[in-house]
Amino acid sequence: MYVNDGRDGVDLLLVYNRSLFERGHMKRFVAQYVHLLEQVAADPDRHIEDLSLVTPDDAAVVPD
């Protein structure tokens, strides 16, 4: 993953082997990463164990 300063924020470029990973899985990975970054940006003092990789979309289908 390449991360660069963009005009409107941060630009992410994900490079992966398409023969090993499906596009849908990689989109989910990026969504989880962005969700994690949003949590850290919203509350930088939050303990790491209180952060979640489960996105709001995934939380709707993942049991508690």
C-alpha cells in the first residue's frame, strides 16, 4: 500500500497479486484500514484494544 498526500486528503494505492487475492477481499481490506485510521484520527488517545477493524457495513452481518 502506498500512501500519499492528496489534494483533498490522503491518497491510498493498493498493489497486490491478483492471482492470489480477489478484488472484493482487497476492497474490504482497504475499508478496514480506512475505518481504523478514522478511529485513530477521531480519538488519538484511544487505546489500541478499543479500536476495531470491523466496519459498520460488516458489523451488520457479523455476530457480536
